[in-house]
Amino acid sequence: MMKSITQEITEELLAVMDMYQRIARQLIDQLILETDQPDRMEILAGAYDMLTNADVIHGGEELTGNWFFDVHGEHCMFQNTETGQTLEVSLGSPEDVGNMDPYFFYNFIKTTPEIAYLTAYFENPFKDMLDFFERLQAQHVLIHVHGVEYRKVL
């Protein structure tokens, strides 16, 4: 039997969304600063869809803080090679960085040791998280961006 999501757990998950968005923004900033992006000027002007798997300026494969990155299509996957923490960050515009896909958000929780216990509330990772996102959208806490991507209103 899946645990029901109380108001208290909802509050915790909203705080996790803030954490996710904060780390996502920090990592995108690092990607821009620490890699040799060919379209740097356009990217700095907000064209995040032009980010590429450019070389790390200081050499090596990872960004500062042990972050491996892989730009693919409309996302960049960041994985911490020490902790295993994984974020799949939406590219496009600077505000898209805060977008959350239900499965990717679940995976972030699962790979973040101090909050991994929250996965117990999502038996079917994608479907249950999507239901949760839709419930928050109905309460005007999240907005639906496109496809299965959502973003916190505040």
C-alpha cells in the first residue's frame, strides 16, 4: 500500500522542488562559465538551447564539484560522480531551467540520499509523480509548461 501524501509531505516536496531548481540554475551557470561554448554570447543572452557538450576550460571531464554533464536534445543531464545525485535540466530559455518532468524529478529525489525516503510516496514513479504534479497544478502551485514539464509558480 502506497503511503498517502499528507500536507506535511507536500510541503517537503515543494521544498525539494526549490532545491532542484536552485541546483539546476547553479549547474547551468557552471556549464556556461566552465566550458568553452562556441555560442557564448547568444547563450548569455538567454539562448540556452545553444548549449553544447563543449570542453571544460580547466581540462578534465567534469565541472567544479564533481559534476559530469551531458547535453542531449532539449536537456542536460548532470550527475555528481561522488554522490550520484542526478538532475535532468531543461534547456531552451533561462526560465525553462526550472522545469520539472515527473520522472526526472523522481530520479532526483531517488539519487539525493537525504530525501530518498520520499520515493516511498511514489510507487509508480512516472504516473504517481505526474498525478501529484497535476494536483499541484489544480491548486495553482505549479504551471504546466508543455508535454509533461511543470514549473513552480513562485
